[in-house]
Amino acid sequence: MDLEVSLPEVTPDLERLCRHLEPCGQGNSSPVFGVRGVRLLNRSVVGNGHLKGVLDDGTARLWAIGFQWADRVPWLGDGLVDAAFRIESDEWNGFSSLQARLCALSPHVSP
């Protein structure tokens, strides 16, 4: 994780700023952000085993997707989680929205 943020800080402006770091790839990976103590709500399995849901901290929400993650988190329930993700713009049916592409997900442990 490169930077811990709060969900309200994940904005279209932050996503645009991250694009200034491109091109990203091997040797120049895109930044990974982290949030702690959030819920992953409205979970569903889409496509070929992809986990989709909404990260929610009680003040803000952010759609999230974990490609090939549906079977990787059998422990996932309704409790709090810590998540690491890359921010991306999701284009679907002519609409654009922010999305968190999950890199890591773990049960939240209070400090």
C-alpha cells in the first residue's frame, strides 16, 4: 500500500492525478491506496468468479471489484475489513464512475 486514505478522499480528482503517473506497468506500478475498518456491502459474484461490492465507511461509498476473488475470501462476512486497491474509472453503458480494483482484502483488526 502506498497511501492510506479515507473513502471521502477517493474522488475523480484523485483518479485524474493518478493518471499523471502513467504509463504504469512493470517498473512503474500504479499507486495502491488503502482503507481500514470499512464494510463490503451488496456483494455479488459477477462474470467468471469476480467479487463485486461497495466499500462503505458510513460517510462515503465506493464500488469495488476483485477479479477472480469470489473464491479467495471465504471468511468474508458482514464485519469490518481493510482493503487495498487501485483507483480506476469504470465506463459502462455510457456512464462513468469511480471503482476500486481490489489488490488485498483482510479482516479488520483494531489497533
